[in-house]
Amino acid sequence: MLFYCAVHMVERLFAFDQIHNTDHGKREFELKSRYQSLWPEYRVLKSESLKTRYLDGGVFVLSARNVKEKLHGKRLVNLVADIESRLAARGMIPPAIVPPTM
């Protein structure tokens, strides 16, 4: 759920650039090319999401507390704040987005 919140936020930013991604690969390419500072937060959220769903890239070992503190409280909140700041700087003040609570 946290990763897909990140996907929607990134797509929201891209929509203002008239970029419409059709898959994860294109989205990642555009994100790394245009918004490099967002990539580390997004990458971690994606990686941990793959681990939880498919055990892809290793076993998911974060406790519920660490998910709340590290993935939600740090990674997702930072990503959302960065994107909202970028949109506000363009004069596109979005309604406040509140990442899902845990």
C-alpha cells in the first residue's frame, strides 16, 4: 500500500509535466531522469513492496514498528512532502495529501 501511494504521487507530479507512464519501467526511467532526488525514497518503497509480496530480492524482515517508522514515517512522508513542495513551487497548490496512517 505504501509503494502504491508513492506511485500515485509520482504520477501526479508527472501529470503536471504532461508525462503519462504506461508501466513501472517507464516510470522509473522518467523518475531517475527528471527527479533524481525522489528516486532513493521511491526505490526503497518499491523494493520492500516486492519483498513483502513476492519475496523478490530477499526476505521481508521489517517489524510493524519499523514499517511505520522507516517506510511510512520516513520514506513515504519525505516523498510526499518533496512532491507537494515541487507542485507548490510551480503555483500548483494541490490539496493536502495525507499518506495512509498506520
